[in-house]
Amino acid sequence: MTILSTRVLSSEESSTVKIADKAKALIESGKKVIDFSAGRAFEGTPAYVLEAAIKAMRNGDTHQTRAKGTTGYRRACSFKLARENNIDANPETEIVATMGCKQGLTISLLALLNPGDEVIIEDPGFVSYKPTIEYLGGQAVTVPLLKENNFRWRKEQLLAAVTTKTKAIIFCSPHNPTGVVHSREDLEEIADVARMHNIIVIADETYERTTWNSRTHQSITTLPGMADLTITLFTLTKSFSMGGWRVGFAYANPAIIEQMTKLQQHLITCVNSFVQAGGIAAFGQPPKLEVLKYWREWEEKVKYITSVINKIDGLRCDLAEGGFYAWVNISALNISSIDFSERLLANDYVAVVPGAAFGEMGKDYIRITCVRSWDDIKEGLLKIKDFVHHSREKLNA
């Protein structure tokens, strides 16, 4: 008899983290690796955010905070919501600090799920949704994002997936990995189902500030009747190049936040104090020029990589509406996304994520992170071009 949990033993590793770890191991062994795998920007955390955290540490702000977060941090989060999301949030009752979106997702689901409850998720969708649901005793129900629908759900698809056990719907916008930015019409399709069946929507808005070609992001919680039916997850991980800080927050109605705060007390006590001080600098004021420059350059990189990919015979890629990934169709190569990714890393030291990691609907795709250095981008794309060329030669031999 094994002493280990069957839930853990039966789950897969996070493909994005696993590949990024492989790339780091190769780098540590002395190899030159171009890492297009995990969503980690080339740029460091903005200087003014760093200074706020350093100042807090030097002033002795290194102790535990309230479980829901410091008053200053939650107020900064409420300023951000009012300024950027058209949300009037009470920082005392409607916001809880989280260690990024993943931990926010975990306590959201813990607050909602009873054993056997079902949660509707996207396919392709973020790799950690399904395992997290299953770790907590729930059942993940995947609903495909079809290319013919531009990787957007339709209401009839969601309605067909709803059962008496459906407790929640999770979706991501801007979407990882496809790059879709949901319009109000897209959001209404989801909201209609939630309102009709009294289902909670967990909105992962990790990439909210990275929208391209003048598109704008809207939070589903702002739609009529959705404020009490939505848990919205925000983070500084991606947009402020703060992946290692693990800081974000959740916004929901007071009854849900109260239970999430109780879970926080038992599971992590609180988010790091000085990290919240950095979060105040980031969320408490409009983004400074340093950050705006990041975002402008990221959009240039997304457009550049997409244009180069589409010049490689055998690859196809739509320009992302938001986020910072290229979702590349490799079906013409007659090679699985897993084989493609493993061979590219082993032979050419270029790391990408196989689309199959995001679900069955991603099997013909790979995901490329676009926010690396320009040198890495250009060198990596040349290596991918050569790899694809040789693969097609073998296919046609």
C-alpha cells in the first residue's frame, strides 16, 4: 500500500514549469539555451517597485500582516480597480491579498467546492486549472475553444456542459495560451449561463494589462448581475515582470472573501509583508513610464515573432489580441507537439511548450513566449526555422 495520495500520483507535472526547469538545468550545465517556455519576461521588476520593497525591509516591515493583507495594499488594489476596471471595491470586505493567481485560485476553489462538484474549464486552457480542481476533490469538465469560433466559447456549448453538480466556470482573458481578448459579447455568453444557473465564475485576469492593437480588457464582474457571481483574480506576475514576487489579489463579494480569508489564515497565514509594499507602489498609482515602455516593446515583440513565424513554411500563427504568447499551429509538420518540443530542446537548445499540455484541443500547437531579449528572439527563431526545415525534409523524404 502506497503512503502517497492517489490524487497527486495520478496528476501530471506542470508542463510549463517542467520545461522551464529543464531549460534552467541545461543552462546550469553550461549549455546556451533559448527559453521560450514559461511566461517570464526578459526585463527585471521596475525600479520604483523594487525600491518600495527594499525600503519596507530596511524599515523593519518584515513581520506577518493581517491574513487578508495590509490595509495599504488592499487600498492600493481598490484604487487600481477603480482606475482601470471600473470597479468600486471595499478594500476591507471585498479584497484579499494572494500569492499570485495560482494561490488565489486555490483558495477560491476551496471556498466553493464540495467533493464531486464540477468546474467547467477551457480546452486549451491554463495547465494548472484541472489538477488544482482535482486536488481539491472536484471534477474538471472541459469545454473546447474551437478555432472556427476564434477560440471563444458559445453559450450553447456551456449550457450543454452544465449539470446539477456544476459549481463554477473558470476562464482566462486575455487568454493563455491562445491570445484571445474577450469582448463584452463574449463575456455575456458566459454571464448568461452563470446567471441562469447561479454558477460562480472565476475570472483569471492575469494578462489584463497586456492587450494589443488598441483592444481593451473588460472584467466580467462589471456586467449586470455578475458582481455577486464572480471571483476575479489579479496579479503583478506578468504585467510588471514580477513572477518571483508571487503577489496578487482576489476581488469578490464579502461573503466569499470572508471564507477565502479564513482559508488564508490556516494555509499561508498571509502574503509576505514587504512584497505587499512593492505591490502598493505598482497598484496604488498609474503605471509609470518604465512599465509603459515594457508593454510597448512587448507588443512589438509579439508582432515581430508572429510575422516571422508566418514566413516559415509549415507554421501558422494568428496575431495575439493580448497576452504575450504566439500560439503556433504545427499540424502541417505531421509531428506531435510533444515530440516537436522535446526534439527542439534536445537538438537545438530551444525551449517551447507543447500545445498538448493545455488540453486535447492544443495537440496541433506549440506556445512560444514572446517577451525574451531581442537577441534571444532572433537567434531562437532562426533555430526554429532550421528545425522545421529539416523536419519537412524528413517528412518529404
